Amino acid sequence: MKIQVTEQGVIIPKEFFEGIEEIELRRENGWIALVPSQLSNKPRSLGLHPDAIEMSHDFGQPLPDEFWLGNLASVS
């Protein structure tokens, strides 16, 4: 089995991950490791961490041009 390297990244054949539903990318000692994630059969529950995330008051506002142009230093 061959892995193809392109300018956009690495193409890994799907056969390499046969039977694996989810993988995790880890950086270890200068290498990138692909590790199968351990999926849980337990259903997810809502509301386990109430108030853990707070939405910004301006969340729905348009982003400034500096954001889109890559000049994030001037965005406060």
C-alpha cells in the first residue's frame, strides 16, 4: 500500500483505515502519529457542563475586514 504526498498534503488510501471509524492525529517527537480513537457506545448526554462556555455579546456581528485580510494584530 502506498501513501501519496502532494502539495496539498498526504493522501492515505481508505483501505489503510478499514474498520476504523475515527482517528486522532498526534505530534510525538517531531513525528505525526495517526491513532485510532476509542469510540464509546455510551450515548452522549446534554447539560453535563452547564455554564462552561460563555457566548460573546457580539457573536452574531460581522467580522472586520482585518480578520479576512489576515491582519489580526489590529483586531481587538
